[in-house]
Amino acid sequence: MTANPDLLSNLSFINQKTLIPPSTNQTNNISPSSITKKADIKIVSPDGGTVKATVNIEVADSPELRGKGLGYRNSLGPDSGMLFMFDELRIYKFWMKGMRFPLDMLWIKDDTIVDIIKDVPNPSPNTPDRELQVYGPSDPINRILEVNAGYSDSHGITVGDKLVEVH
């Protein structure tokens, strides 16, 4: 999935030196210094007591990476994903241009999953841009994690779960 350039053209993206803004009042959150282009994150229950999944993420940390996203790849590893990060809370819109496989989209506010769109289908090849469906969260977010379709169900991931860094 890629960020729709027409929809995102007026948005401010995260400062390239600060990949994830520091979080307040939480000690296990992902910190700016711990994320590079690849990292492992855990998805845990709201109380942090149950680890539901460990995901090897790629960080979309430049306009080029956010624009391309996972598009034009043939597959994604079984416990892999792409984390898009933004510097402010908004209703960001994405489309599936160039996608060759379906996805689950986990919409995240700070470190908490606030919405999940499951089994987003990849479009037929050569679908005109104007016919591509646009997807967005129900509430403002500042991150989105894209994983293979079915991943959230197979790992019991639900709204309210949290992302934490792997030490």
C-alpha cells in the first residue's frame, strides 16, 4: 500500500531526524533512537502482559519510501511489515496502487492500535488511479503498520493492543 500523493500533498511529514516522536507517560514505547530502517517491534495486549506478535518492520522514513510503500513487491515475509510514521495526528489516506498481495492495515495513535482494516485486497493490474479505493482510519492516527492479510486475525491482534520495541 502506498500513501496517495494527491491526498498527502498538503501534509507535513515527520522530520527525517526524528522517526518516532517521544511518548509521554509510558516507559516501553518505541523511542526515536531505537528505530532505523529496520527493527523488531512487539504487539502486546493493552496491559502489556501478553505478547501477541513480533514483527520485523521496515520504516517508511522518506517521501520516496512513503510514496512507494510496499507497492510493486511480490510478497512480504510472514512476520514482516512496514511502519509509516507521521508527526501529527490526522486521518491519513492510503491506496493499494502497485500492490501485488493483500494487507491488514493497523492504524495506530502513538503506540495504541485504534483501528484495523483487515484483508484489504490488491487491485487488478492496470487499474486506473481514479478507480483505486482509498482507505483511512476511523480516528486520527500518526502511524500505520501494514502486514500480510490475515495476520491480525491469526495473531489475535485487536484494537487497544500496543506496539513496543524489542530489546
